[in-house]
Amino acid sequence: MNKMKTSKQVLVIEGSPRKHGNTDLLSDEFIKGAEEAGHETEKIYLSEKNIGCCVDCEVCQTEGGGCAKKDDFQEIKDKIAACDVLVLVSPVYYYSVTAQLKTLIDRTYSALTEISGKECYLITAGAGDQEKYFQTIIDTYHGFIGCFSDMKDKGVILGLGAQAKGSIKDNPAMTQAYEAGKNS
């Protein structure tokens, strides 16, 4: 009996404010692999979205859910809720995610019951040449997906030693990103 692979909705959220930088190139490789596997993909550049910071008003928790702010977060939240595979992408900024991605993460507090059951990946790159320099960003990713029901960590792709724009091109992380996308 042949088992046919089911097409998945893959959502890539790019947290870098720099287009065509190292994490953007890595996420493109992930997308290439995912599309070759027959999946549908979409990439969102957070730097092109208007997403305000959480102000801890608790409206989302006390008044029936949903965020009180009216900005681009709602659109992104709906796409996260609808996808099968969620890929968070960020360069390492002072050992953690960019402000753009952290803002999105904080705002998902208003969607704790709407987001669940995703296969999740983290793609990151930075100047550090050892995994220890990426530990905070990895912990942030694990903490984030741990807040939601039935999220599955499918892997972390680290672009070690990649600081200059484009320096990731010969890095083993490019192949890892492609293979992760192909196997997602």
C-alpha cells in the first residue's frame, strides 16, 4: 500500500529587519525544500508589518479573548492558527531574537487557545561559532512553543559563525535548512 504524503501549509515568519541577509537566505532554503516536497508556503517579513507591543491590558484574558490592539497582528495570528508548520526565523541580536519577533511572541499571549498542534522549527544565524552563543534564542523558542497545546519541536537550525551579510551561503546550515523543509 502506497502512503501518500499530505501537503502542508508552511508559514515562515522572518524576524530580521534585513532582507536577503543570512536568516532570509536560510529560510529561503527551507521554503525551497518544503515546496519541492509539495507543501504550500508563505513567508511574512515582520519588518513590513505594523505590530505594536503588548501593553498588558489583559483584555485578551478577561473579556473573551482577542487582542484590544488593532494592527497587523490579527492577520498574522490567523495565519499561525491555520498553518501546519510554523518556522520562526531570527538572527541573534544580543543572544536573543530580534525586537520584531519578540513583539510578535509577546502578542500571541492573546491567542493561547487559538494556536495549537503545529510542527515548529527555529532558524537562526549569528556571529558566534559555538552553540553556547545561541542558547538564549533557543530557550526563547522552546519557551514560546511550550506555551501552546501540542506544539512539536521539529528542529533548530543554527548558522554558526555567520555575521556578514551573505556569509551563510557556504555554511552547512544552508543544507540543513533545505533538508528540514523537504522533510517537513
